[in-house]
Amino acid sequence: MCSSSPFEVSVPEPDGDGPAPTSPAIRTGGAESGPAPSDVVVTTCLRKVYPGGRVAVEELNLSVRRGEIFGLLGPNGAGKSTTVGMLTTRVIPTSGTAVVNGIDVRAYPARAKQAIGVVSQANTLDQGLNVWENLYFHGRYFGLGDRAARSAADELLERFRLADRKASEVEDLSGGMARRLMVARALLHRPAVIFLDEPTAGLDPQSRIALWEVLVELQGEGQTVLLTTHRMEEADEHCDRLAIMDHGRILAVDTPQGLKASLGSGAAVTARAEERLDELAAYLSRAAGVTEVRVIDGDVRFNLPAAHGAMQWVLAAAQAGGFRLTDLSVSDDTLETVFVNLTGQDLRE
Amino acid sequence: MTAAVGPTDRPELGTQDHPLPPPDRTARSSPGASWAAFRAMLLRDFTILDKRLPQFVAGTVMQPLMLVFVLTYLFPKIGQAIGGGGGASRFSSLLMAGIVAQTIIFVGIFTVGTEMVRELGITGEMEDRLLAPTSVSLVAVEKIVSGGLQALFSAMVVFPIGAFVPSTPVYLDVQPVVLLTLTPLACLNAAALGLTMGSRFSPGTASYLFGVVALPLSFLGAIFYTWPSLTPVPALKYALLANPLVYVSEGFRAALVPSEPHLSLAVVYPAMIVSAVVFTVLGVRGLKQRVVT
């Protein structure tokens, strides 16, 4: 069933343990036709079935290009963590291959670890070591000599604005500083790709902004970043490409703009009128492209395929029908709409 | 499909002010990288031991000091009967071996065991070492080596306590060859036992380590009595052979007070080698099962 091309994604089927995605649409972005030499992460038919039979990841074909920030989006239990686990040697795939920087992770986990940096969601800094030592020993684990590890630790502390905390115990760091130190640590051995699990979870807004500045700066220097996130607005703003996952499958891969254009519900329109609301609603619902028409609190709300030109169209249509609008607003589609369209609204816990 | 890991053609990381070090490492072979990681992890463990030396010594010394003080200093002083027919001096000499054995095993269980429980279950701080370019097995072996060295260090700290605290003379007849071969084996046993337990206990159940594991192991470990002296209770005598601490205690008796009846070294050595191998395998497997799914 699993195709040989990493870019053909099978159409998801309802698998009984959750709702089927409301839209089965599948997209892969760009003009991809197969893994390119510049792809840092390539998975082919990657599958994980946990003992007990739970299928966490179902034939995953994924490709992350060198130098991009790639986001993995999905509800809880979608298979994101298992996917990252397989790419970072901590979860052994049941079948399929995962290749990071040309190294088969399953066959050569110790080698593959040289090519990856990992920033987990929990604070996994070494509590027995101070801030500087966390970096120094990381360098030593990766084969740097004493002097090289020292200078790498010093330089990264400067760069991540932690130099004045170098002798601090890691338990005394704020959440934002701890996360920055973990990013610094993950980068110290110059991995081909760094994996970040919910990098901004639990951080205050300032720390979130500071962390994104770091990640965007790294990307500017060619660092490949793969992250999982729940924060749609961050994914929209910062990720070059996104994969939306659910039930262990990839439902769509594209740029944020591409996803919104192809899978969004277009523009959400709210039109207010003093009178004849129901007539207006009935009138609009006969027009081509108008969907989800409903009357709520003195407003008529409906969706249009695209935000562009929506306002003029609604005004012209209302005038043609003899309706007087007192207020009109059009909001553009968000990634969240795309996400909910694909993964459904059921609560996942 | 493999490829060498080395400098890539991507732009340099780092800013102009603070450039990252150049990628000066060329492709490292797996054994070379593993050995470097192994040494670095040992260095890390001993850096931390150095920082916590006062706490480590206090924690290691307290129990043996109290035992030796009460049983071999205080009891003879207040005329409390102890040591059966042999008197207080003989008892002090016998206890010496038991105390060293107990210290080594306890350091294994508590230093390696509780550290593993904490690092795996509470703080997750082992993550960085698990992601070092080596196998999980080698991370486990490093823990055993590091724990074994700490056990050795603790035995050396405790030795003077057993020798000088008792109020009656302690007569030791040290057998250097036995002592020098047995001690590393005992330390290996202790650390492997600690890894086995530490990788299987969760933070929620770790408190049972003391009550359910360490206490029975200790009281039924031929520390306060010799194994041959259990002849009047044959069922217990042979049941105790399942306790790895018995071989360590009896082995130290052969090394320190050889004239006293003790379990034959022909039994002690093979038993300790077998248990070291079994617990090493169980410990390595335990860690792997815990961190790789």
C-alpha cells in the first residue's frame, strides 16, 4: 500500500478510533517529484505500531529540505511525537526508513545522533551541572576536545545572551532562559537538523518572541529546523512549510499560504442589516460560492471562497437585491480553520 | 544507506560577533565517537561527584559509622552481650567485612539506582547523554563503571571506620590478592544491581528501594553474622544464597579475616561473576527498554 515515492500521500480513511477528517483533501506543496539531494530528513513508508497494537504512525512519507523551518502540526495523539522520536533514535520504527543527513537512523543510530540536535518540551538540562558546564559537556560527548568545547560553550553563551548566567545552576534559570540554553546545547555540535518539540510552550510572550528571533536567525544562516507545535499563528508566521498530521498520517504538506489557499474555507463574512435579515440570508445563500449562511445576533454570517474582493462583491450583491447593510466585515482565513477543517473539532485528550 | 557525517556546505552558523567554532570535526567513526562520549560521561559523573563530595561522603559514611559505633563501640562499653561466644573483639573483626560489603552494595543501589530513577523519571536529564553519538548500551555501561568507581571510593572511606571505631581490638589478616580481585568485582556487582533497579523503579515506587529492597538485602546479607554460622537454620541458610550481598560479605571475610569460617572462595568468585554478568545484562536491557520504544 505504501508507495515508493515519498511525496505521494495516501488518502486517509476513517480508522474507527476517531472521527474522520472532514476534508480528505491532500496536498503536497511545490513542484516536488521525489527526494532531492538537499533534503535533510527523508522518511519513506515510516510506520510505528506500539506493543498492544496501537498504530501511532501510518506509512509516513515526509521530506524536509535543507535550510527550512518545517512545522509538524496535529492534535494530541496525531503521531507527531512518535515521528520525531523515530527521527531522533528514541522510537524504533516498525517498518519503513528514516534518513537524516544521508544516514539511516534505524540502522546507524549512534551515527545519526551526530546529525541531530534535540530540544524537548520538558527541561532536560543536566541539573548536576551549571549553565556553562551543560554546554561544555555536551561538546565533550560529541567528541570536541577540552579547548574546543570550552570555546564553543563560551561563544554560544554570548550568542544566546546567557553569558552573565554562565555559573548559574540550571534550576535557577527562567523558563525562557532554560529553553534558550537547550537550543544552544542542541546546536553546539553543529547538527544538520534540530528538532524542537513545542518550543514555545509554557513561555511568556517576551520569551516566545526571543526564541523565535533565535530560530529565524538560525534559519537565515542555513540551519534546518523541524518543530512540532500547537500554536497556529506561530506556525503561520515562521514556518516555511507545514505538515498537518492526524491519526498517524500526513493530511497535507505545503507552505502556510498554500494550505490556506487550498484548504481553507475562504473568507468569513459578517453582514449587518436593520431589517429583512432572513430574506437577506436566503438571497445570499442562492449565490454561487456562498456557504454556511446563518443568522446570528442581528448579523448574517457566511463564507466566501476567498477574501480578495469579497467586500465589493457583498456590497454589490446587497444593492442588487435591494438590501441596506449597516455594517460589513470580512476576515481572512486562518491556519486554524485549515487545521480544524482537516482534523475535525472533536476534543482530543 | 549511510554517509559520513562531516562539515556540510551550509553557511556558517553564528553571527559576526560570535561565530560558532568551525566544523573542525571530520567524520568520526562510530567506535571513536563512542569512546569519546564514554570518557566524557565519566568526566561528567566525577565532576558532579567532586561538587557533591561532602554530601556523598556524609551519606556513605553515616550508616556504617552508626552501625559500627553502636555495635562495636557502645555495646562492649555498656556491657551489652554481643558477638555470641567469640566476644566483642571477634565480632568487630567479623563485622568489618560485612560493613565494607554493605557499603559497596548500598552505594550501588542508592547512588546508581536513585540517580537513574531521578534522571529518567523526574528530571529527564539523562536525555543529553542518550543523544550522544553512542549506543544506549554504552551509556548504561558507563553508569556501571562510574557507579562501581564510586562504590570503590566509598569502601576506602569506610574501611578506617571499621578498623578504628570499635572499642575492642580488630584483628585483620588481609589477603591482598583476594582483596584486590574481590573488591572490583563487588563494586561491579553493586553498580550493576543499582542500574537494574534504577531502570525499573519509577519515581513513585523509588521509596520502596530502601524499605523493600535494601533493608532485607542488608539484614539477610551475612553482614552481622557469617553464612556458615547459620547452620542451625538450614532453610534460611540456603535461601540466603539468592542474596548477592552474601557473597560479597563472605568474600570480604575471606579477604580480611580468613581464619573465620566463611563461604568458600570457590563458590564466592563464580557466584559474583555470574551475578555481575546477570545484573549487567538486566541493567543494560532495563535502560534500553526504558528509553527506546
